[in-house]
Amino acid sequence: MKEVAISEFKAKCLSMIEEVRKTRQPIRVTRFGRPVAEVVPPSPQKATGRRLGSMVGTAEILGDIVGPTGSWDDWEASR
């Protein structure tokens, strides 16, 4: 495991985090030679499943979805 002084980590934090992400190798941050933190790569995420079409079969159509829902007189009265 790579060890880095806290002052160097502070100066190069973003690039070191990117290095951990790419190499999947942790980095130990030290202060006066003693470990204070470890930067480790995240654990792999589980696949959440398919998104497109994930609600297939969960809806129910009741009645005519194309035709009007009321008469023309009802529509004009509501204006």
C-alpha cells in the first residue's frame, strides 16, 4: 500500500483520489509517520436492473383510452 504524507495528500488530493479509482489500490495517509486515514476504492455497485420497461405489466387499462370521456355539452358547460 502506498503511503503519502498528509501535506502531500492535501496538495494533490483530487489526483490521488482519481489514482485510487483507476488503479483500485488504496493509499494510506500519514502524519509524522503515523497512519491517520486510508483512501480505498468503493465496493462494486450491484446492477439495479433494467430501467426501460421496468414497469411492464403493472398498469391496467379500464375503458376506452382513445375516445372522449364525456359529451360535447359537458365540455362546453365547463368553459
